[in-house]
Amino acid sequence: MRAARTLAVTATAFAALGLAAPLATATNGPSNVQVNPFDVHAGSTITITAKGCGHGGTVTSNAFPGTNLSVNSNGLSSAIARVYNNATPGSYNLAVKCSDNSKVVTHPFRVLAGRGAQGGLGGSLAPTSTEMAVGGSLVAAAALGGGLFIARRRRVSGAGA
């Protein structure tokens, strides 16, 4: 009887250990780090996702200020970082570190040249030669039409007097 009880306790302990193993690996540090988009323009935002950071963590890089990972209901951690406006185009790495683990995982991404403001021309460009020719033609046509109108008006009023 005693051997059967010992065997039952041992089997229960192994079963509990076997069921707890997936939970232990889930908090074994960051894994499956993804970056979206991989190619990001200077001044734009980048989204970082990672698995295995059940209590959040941090993301650091030379291309953007350090930011915190937040955890959603699915256990997936994510962060949104804004790349510096003056970040030099090229390849960079980011580092993901969980709050409850010392393991650090890196992931590459690429910074592209900034696109600048899309604010319209606003008088910042000089007129082209085509624009000058069209404008000159319109002024000449207006002057000619105005001159003909005044000359014809004089004739009509001078003949009737």
C-alpha cells in the first residue's frame, strides 16, 4: 500500500511539473521579436512586438529614445517608438529586455532618409520659365485688349460730337 501511495504521489508531481513547463518557458525572456516596418523613415514611428515578456520590459536603440513594452491580454508585448528626426540613414539594432528577466534579444532594422514636411509650396519656389511665359502672355493680352477698348471708345465718342 505504501509503495502504491508513493508511486501515485511521484506520478502527480511529474504531471504537475510537465504541465508547468510551458509556463516556465513563456517567461524565459523575450523571443520572436518583430519590427514593423523594417525600413522606417527618420521621424516616423516603428512598432516592436515580442513574446515572453509577461510583465513588460524596455526597448532601446541609438535611433530612438528608450520606450516601455506594454503587455496585452494575449501575452504579446508591444511598443511604439518614434525614430529621431536627425537619425542618420543606415542599419540599426534595437534591444528588447523583459522586466522579469536579464536576457536581451536584439533585432535589426533600417532607417531611411527623412521625407520632410508635406506642407505645399507656399512661395518657397521661384517661378519656372513656363510660368513666366504664361504670365507675360496674359499681361500682354490684357494690355492689348484694354488699349483696343480705349481706342475704339474714343473713336465712337469723337464721331458723334
